[in-house]
Amino acid sequence: MDQSEEQINLPELLVINPPPVFIVHQHQFSTKFKLLKAYESPLSTDLFLQTHAQSTKAIICYGKSPITSNILHLLPSLRLVVTASAGFNHIDLLECKQRGIAVVNTGDVLSEDTADTAVGLLIDVLRKISAGDRFVRSGNWVNKVQYPLGSRLGGRHVGIVGLGNIGLKVATRLEAFGCKISYNSRQKKTVPYNFYQNVCELALDCNILVICCTLTVQTHHVIDKDVLKALGKDGILINIARGPIVDEKELVKFLVEGEIAGAGLDVFENEPKVPQELISLDNVVLTPHKAAFTEEAFSDASQIVLANLEAFFSNKPLISPVIDV
């Protein structure tokens, strides 16, 4: 049997736009599945989907390749949506459930590296590491310009919004630095941290807010001007979750006017666009939505994606279901 015949016998996997995890580990996917690459086709996306509508049972996606009700409508045979990310706000879960389509994510495999980035952003903002790098490169150190003092992390009261897998790992790391931890979550957890039902009350009692929650209708703009005002002039905001959880216009205003002390942001409301005001502020550290981007995380994520696909096509239990059917 030659390679083309082998490909014919492989299960099909639809890729509208390739997730970064897929790009890095594409060879592994290509040996196990017949890849239907809409992004390489001369056809429009709609026509490509219509061409494969009756045969496509599984699709892989990520945040910048949303699975909307329109896409689901074009794929009547679809039975599995795999996102190569922990978050799944880019998938119409209600429509999937109604259509009997299972949804899986990468589970907990990206949490460690995302938590590391949250702590890294916080240390950077407090100790002015990126600002110090710019200071040295600009020649100001040689010119004996005085460099401003940073602030200590230990002893800070950190509020974590969303104490799931990532939130718990952030809490454990910051606890080791000597921080006091409190949290807001959908439900009270069995943890040794103070629980706040209200995010505004959490912000009022904390020096730092770390956003780790999932983006939902309920959490959209949950960090609004009232929360930022409660956080106060000495407060710092870290966001490694999703941009729209924070009212970005209000955040910009509070930072520009000095109403909060700083921010570390890996995510933004209209990516990849970042407000110019944030770029010009030395008390803000910016990264391009890559909190989980390590070789190790991508390797782990590709393995769980592949394991979910293989389980699905073998009629075995899914590994990390968001919706199981």
C-alpha cells in the first residue's frame, strides 16, 4: 500500500486555521489523520466546508479560529470539536450541545507555564525589569540618570479571580514568595485562602489582582471601573486569561491617570491591536498572548489533542471533555 492509499484510509481532521500547537507538531498529525486544510485551499472557507460537509467528523481549532453556529451549520456530520487550548470561549458550546457534538480542550497541560508567566509579569511590573532593560539600552545608566525604585513582592495581598487549574498554580507560587492569597470564583473551594463572592470587595482588600478566570457572558468586563477604583493607586493588575474580561478602555484610563500603579498583560480586548497608551507606559509590561508558549507545553498539548482524537475515532472515552455526548 503506497502513501496515498494509506492517507485515504486515515480518519479526516478538518483544519480551518492552524493552531500554533498544530503548526509545531503538524507531522505527528499528518501521520495519523488525513488533514483537510481549508487555509491552503483556493476555495472560500464556506465552499471548502460544504465540499467536506458529509465526511467531516472532527475539527481542530483555537482562539483565532472560532467555531461559530454558522460553521457548525455547514458541517452536519461533525461530531467532535478539539481546541488546542485550555480556553473554549471561541466555541459555540450551546450549539454544539444541541447538535450532539462533543468538545475537548487541552485540559491542565498548559497551566504550569501560564502560571509561571503570571508570576513573571507580576515580578517584572513590581521590580521594573523590562523598564530597567530599556533604561540600560537607552544609555541613561551611563548618563547617571536616576533609576526609580521597584517594590517587593513578599507580603503583598494577592487576589486571584478564578481559582481553577491556573489560578491554583498561581496561588501556590505566590504563597511561596510570602504573599497572602484571597480569591473569587464561581464556587467556594476547599483551600486555605479567603473566599470573596464579589470581585469588587476582593479588589478593595488586595494590592494585586491576577485574572485567571474563563471568559463567559458573566465575566465579560467583570474587571470594570468600580473594580479598578477599589484596587486603588497602589494596585497592580495581571491578566493571563482573556482580554475582554477587563474593560480595556477603563484600564487604560486608570493607568494613564495614575489611578492604579501598573499592569502586566498577556491578553488584550482586540488582539493583536494594543492601545498605544499602554505601549508608552513604563509601568505596564506587555506580552503577545503567549503565556503558555513553551516547547514543553506545546509537546504536552499536542499529545493530549492527539489522544482525544484517537479516543474519538476508536469509540473510547474522551480524555479531556468540555462537553461529552
